[in-house]
Amino acid sequence: MLVLFDRKINSTLHRVTMTCDPDELARAMYMMSTNATVHIGITLSAIVVFIATSHVCRQIRKDLAQLTVIVIGAGPIGLTAALLALRCKRVTKLIIYEEESRARLEKRSYQIAIQPQHVSFLRGCGVDFDNLEGLWEDGCFYTRVGIYLGYIINILQLYKKPVDFNFSTKFSRDLSACVDSISGRKLAICCDGRNGLASRVLGLSDESIHHSTGVYGALAAIEKNNETYVPKSEIRVHNVGFDLSAYNSAAYEDEGKSKFNLKIFGNSTCRFLALAINKTDSNVVKTLRTVLDKSMMRNIFLKCFNTYKRADEASISDSFCLHHMRFSPRLYEIKLSQRAEIAAYIADCDLFVITEGEASRSYNFNTGK
Ligand SMILES: Cc1cc2nc3c(=O)[nH]c(=O)nc-3n(C[C@H](O)[C@H](O)[C@H](O)COP(=O)(O)OP(=O)(O)OC[C@H]3O[C@@H](n4cnc5c(N)ncnc54)[C@H](O)[C@@H]3O)c2cc1C
């Protein structure tokens, strides 16, 4: 069977070989090779087009992703924003405008408290707290604001990217035209504090929304110019009650019901006291909101300071308060003002604008100036 089958195949092959025209075979071979060349050509051109297109796309994406960042206001928020911007790969240039001179910034005397979660975030951004003069307590870091600002300015200068510092330069409409004319994509971060105008100049609405915090408060500042600057940690006391019997008999009746929260903060030369209580119409609160007897508030702050001050601080007298303490004359409603617009994109100059820090929201602190 097998032998018969083989023979059949052989005879067929023989017949094929015998009937094949060599010219036709050559033409067929030629056609096949031409087709293969065309296919290879098409495939290669497709690959070349793909590589070129993806290169162009990557370049366009890269160009679009590159940012010039403009920070307006070199307070704690502005300089921290500048630090974050420089750490971002997409930022190719940083420009900072600050109204005050560098020397005046570094001399700023008030204290800032950096909360534990912010300490660890800032450590991750390269802030070496071991090289900063300040005080640690319960994971919180207290320092003079000028020390923090000076330190951040120094580390911004260590980055390889170009940083254009413009101290003693108030950001105004003229400078906004300079920002518009910078080529490429730009991000302006307005951190010029609660009275800042930069965001308005750059096209954001000035409208604010006011929220009640549901809290009444009062604030006092005691200046102790004879002290040298020493950072101090915050003191917080809850459930503080006042006996106002000497002023108003009706207020005396609810003594014990009105429980205030007290915070004493600031450095050794300027001590701040903040009192807060949830909105209530108790007699004590009503009295403190309506009676304009300044001595009542002064005595409350004096008593609060002397009772809850740090053990290493001297008590203060009534006459010292008269000359060295500013305070809210009565309890006021604490309100939060928040900008209605905090971000915008201005297409014709490819500019993003955002507001941060006290430039975007603030409270109505009242020290009875
Ligand atoms: C007296 C005082 C005591 C304080 N005590 C404490 C405390 O004990 N603990 C605490 O945590 N916080 C404290 N704070 C609050 C803290 O300082 C603020 O929350 C913080 O400064 C807000 O930072 P900021 O960067 O948003 O604004 P700011 O610090 O107000 O910075 C705004 C910057 O913008 C600049 N600027 C304004 N307009 C322009 C312009 N047109 N062009 C260029 N630059 C401009 C200003 O010169 C300033 O440097 C205190 C604040 C004050 C005023």
C-alpha cells in the first residue's frame, strides 16, 4: 500500500515539474519578492512615522508640562510654596516677588508654631529642623518667623534651578504685564497675606464669602519690651469660667455655665491671649458682648494670664496692663472670610493663578486697636 502511494506522489511531482514554465516561475518569484519588499517598506515607514510622532508628542507634552512658577509674597506660606515648586520636576524657573527687603523679612519677630504633622511633611521636603533655632514641645516646633523665612531662602538658593528673587518689590499691575509676557506655561501663586492685592491684579475676583464659625471670641496682646526674645510653647486651657459679680448681678447668676477656651501663645516679648466660647446667650456671654466696660475685659485677660501663665513667667499688674496690653473691648463673633475665587486659568497668556495662605482666607481677629 505504502509503495503504491509513494509512486503516485512521485508521478504527480514529475508531472508538475514537467508542465512548469520557467518564465512564469521567474515572474512569480519576481512578484513575490516585489510584494515582500513593498510590505517591508510599508512596515518600516509605519515604524518610522510612529517613532517620530511619539517623539513629537513627548516633546509637546514636555513643553506643556514645563512651568515657570511666580510666587507673590515671601511670608511662611509663599516661601514654603516656593520650596515645593522647586522640588517639582516640571518647574523650570521660579520667580519670587516680596514687598519687603530680605533683611526686614529675616528680622520679623512674631512666633510661628509648626504642628507635628507639618513638621514631618516639611522634613520630607528637606527642611532640617536640627539646624533651625527654636523650641520643641509635644512634637510641635516654635520659632521666630524671620528664622524660618531666612532658612528657606537659603535652601532655595541651593537648588540648581534658577530662582529670581525680587525683594523690596511690590507686585503691581506693571509687574502683572511682565508675568503675562513670560513665554510658556506659568503658575502664579498669590501668598501676599490677608490684605494682598496680587490675585485681583492677576484677574481673580475680589469677592469674599463670610462664614460664621459659631464662636464668640476676644484677643489680647501683651508687649513685654524689657524681655529678650525666647520662643514659648502654647498653653491651652478648657472650661474657664468668670465671676462677673462685681460688674453685673445678672451675669453672676449664670456663673459656672459659660465655659471658655483659653490659649496663651507667642514669644516671651509678645504674649497673646485668645478666648473663645461656642455661641450661647448665657448671661455672662450677653454681658461680655454688650457691656462696653473696657475694665471688665482687661481684668478678665489679666486674671487669665496670671492664673494660667507659664511657671517661669512673672505675673503682670493692673498698671502694666494699662500701658502694655491691647485687647478686644468685648466679645465679638469670629467670622471666616474666604475668597469666592481661589483659582483661574487665563488662556490668552497660558497663566494659572491660585491664592494660598492668608491671601485666600482669614479671620476677623480683633485686638481693639
Ligand atoms: C503679630 C502676629 C503674631 C502671630 N503669632 C503666631 C503664632 O504665635 N503662631 C502661629 O502659628 N502663627 C502666628 N501668626 C500667624 C502667622 O504669622 C500667619 O498665619 C502667617 O504669617 C500667614 O502667612 P502668609 O504667608 O499667608 O501671609 P503673611 O505672613 O502675611 O505674608 C505675606 C507676605 O506678602 C508680602 N506682600 C504683601 N503684599 C505684597 C505685594 N503686593 N507684593 C509683594 N509682596 C507682598 C508681605 O510683605 C508678606 O511678606 C501671627 C501673625 C501675626 C501678624
